[in-house]
Amino acid sequence: MRIVIQRAKGACVTIDGMTKAAFQGLGFVILLGIESSDTLEDVEWLVRKVAGLRVFDDENGIMNRSILDIAGEHEGLDGDIIVVSQFTLYASYKKGNRPSWLRAATHDISVPLYEAFVQQLSEAIGRPVGHGEFGADMKVTLTNDGPVTICMDTKNKE
């Protein structure tokens, strides 16, 4: 599994002009790519890493706080997450200029793992996690805060 985490100050996912998920305040937008060799162990590892990732400023302006630490601050606006499926994270661009998506898992593998990631992440942070719709044409808007953008891949755990 591969994710791109963006620390955001507000985000929104729309499908066909309708809002599917949105938040204001500080949170994460996570783009999630799944390949055929991914398992529930990968889901569990990523959930632990995301929940504990310390990229929010403490009182000294140092990135030392996690999503769990900021949840509920500022009148309940902080600590939300939106997860968006993103098969293009597994683009292969070695031959020619048109990317290949052969490494991206098929729906029968991706959908259950995507749903497990959203569910387990929601349980880990103790609040609902917003999400897109698997396979839909989505419009994602966000204000990247910092900017802070971090890539994680379960094939690089060590």
C-alpha cells in the first residue's frame, strides 16, 4: 500500500457536484493506492503510522503533535481525515509517456482493503473518517497547510 498524506486546513471531496466528505480546520487528506500483494497487515501498519504521525505544531511551533493530539481543539474543528482511493499512485512510466496501471490492484482486492483502512483508521482516531467513493470521478480540493506532504509505502517499513 502506498499513501500520500497532506496536512490540510480544510478539504472537500465532491462527486458529480455533490459533497461526499469535507472538513474545516486542521486535518489530513490521504490518497491511498493499493497493489495486488497488499494485505490487512499493511492496513494495520499504515493505520498505526497515520494515527501516530507527529506533524502538527506544538505550543513552540515544532511538529510534535499527532492527529489524536489535535482532535477536538478550536471548537471541535481539528482532527478530521478524508481518505481518497488513488490507483494512480502505482503508475509505471518507464516505457513511453502514457502511464501503465498494471501494479494497481483490481477491485476485488482494492475495495475490501480500502474499506478496512477507512474503518480501522476511524476506530484508531475515535471519530468518523470521511472518504471518497471507490472508482468514482472525484474532485478533491484542499488547502495544504505548511505545505506538509508525506509519502508512505508498506514495502518500505524498515
